[in-house]
Amino acid sequence: MYSYEQRKKAIETYLRTQSVSETLRVLGYPSSKELYKWIHEYQQNGKLHKKRVKPERIYYTEEEKATAVQFYHDNKSSYQDAADKLGYPSSAQLRLWVIAAEKEREKACEISPYMIEYTKEDFIKAAIEFCTNESNLVSIGQKYHIAPNTIKKAAAVLLSKEYKERMSKHGNKKEPTYDEIYESIEQLMAENAALVEERARLQQEVQRLQMERDALEVAGIMLKKIRRHQSENDEQS
């Protein structure tokens, strides 16, 4: 902790030299972060406080953070040197900003191969390939940029009785187009998903009814016991 006289001398030296680094060199104190706080206080109030007060927390905008990070990279200097030249923040805080920015860039570069839009033709080809060789599911997904789980569901539809019946409606007509096959697969996948949801709902309903039945059975047993006790008490009286 520095006295009022020490802080005042530091400000006077800074005003004379107009340099933070020179002030620190001449006085040998304080840290650059501390001196910037004193300068900020002096610029805001025209004077320094004489009693020790709790320092206010400084908040920085996203633009200020980005500027500081870019300044650090552009100058290829140390965190302390960059903070000193910028006038903010502390070297430790700047380091955290740089690390956070680097993580965000890495995250942005981690694009899943399955996020790439695929064509209907590739979708159908992937499902057909899986039908003939299950062991290559992952490689097929990477080849066509389609999630393996999606390929597996589509292949299940292609092998289903419902799909064969739907395609048999073409009769002696020309072979169905990729659009027609894709539409049929999507419809059946949607229907299957709806059936799964309905099955789950019915299972929950069955469980609820089972619990209600069990509760009624317990209530019936308790009621019989109460009536028996009442009957015994009536006979004794």
C-alpha cells in the first residue's frame, strides 16, 4: 500500500515526463497497473484521495478487449509491454483475453463434416451402400458428409416392407427418381419417428394406469382393515 505522498509524487513525475515507463524507472514504484489507476483517478477528479478507498472494478467493452488482443498479436511483444503501451489492462488480464480469443478461433474452425449440406442423390447412395456393407458406416458418413445415425435410419427404411410397398405402386412405370425415393424415405422416417413418440407416450400412460391401479389396491386393503377393526370394536362394545 502506498501513502498519499508517494502517490502524489508519482502523479507529479508522470505529469512532468508524460511517460508511464519513465515514471516507473525514476521512482522504482509502483506497478504499471497501479500507476494507471492513479492517473485515471487524477484525470477524473483532478486530485488523489488521501484516505485509502476500495478500488473500483474496471469493466472493459468487447471492442476494447478485441483491440487489446489484436495489439498484442500485431506487436508480438510481451503481455506486460503490450499492457503498458495500451494503458490497459493488467498483463494477467490481457493474457486471459488472448487465451480466450484463441479458444474461440479454434472452436470456430472445428466444423463437423456432417454440417456440410448433402444432395438427395448422395443421401440415397449412402443408405444403399450401408445396406450392402454395415461395417463401413462411419467411412460412408465421412464420404457423403452425412451423420451415421441418419444413414442407418434411411437404410432401415429402404429395407422395410412399407418402403417396398410404396415403391411397388410405380408398377411398370419408369424407375423412380432420386426426388421420389428421397421423399418416400423422408416420409417413412417421419412416420417411424411419430410411431416411436406414440409408443413412448403409451408406455407412460400404461405406467400411470398401473400406478393408479396399485394405489387403488392398497386403498382397498386399508379400507378392509379399517372396517374389520370397526366391526371388532362394535362387537366388544
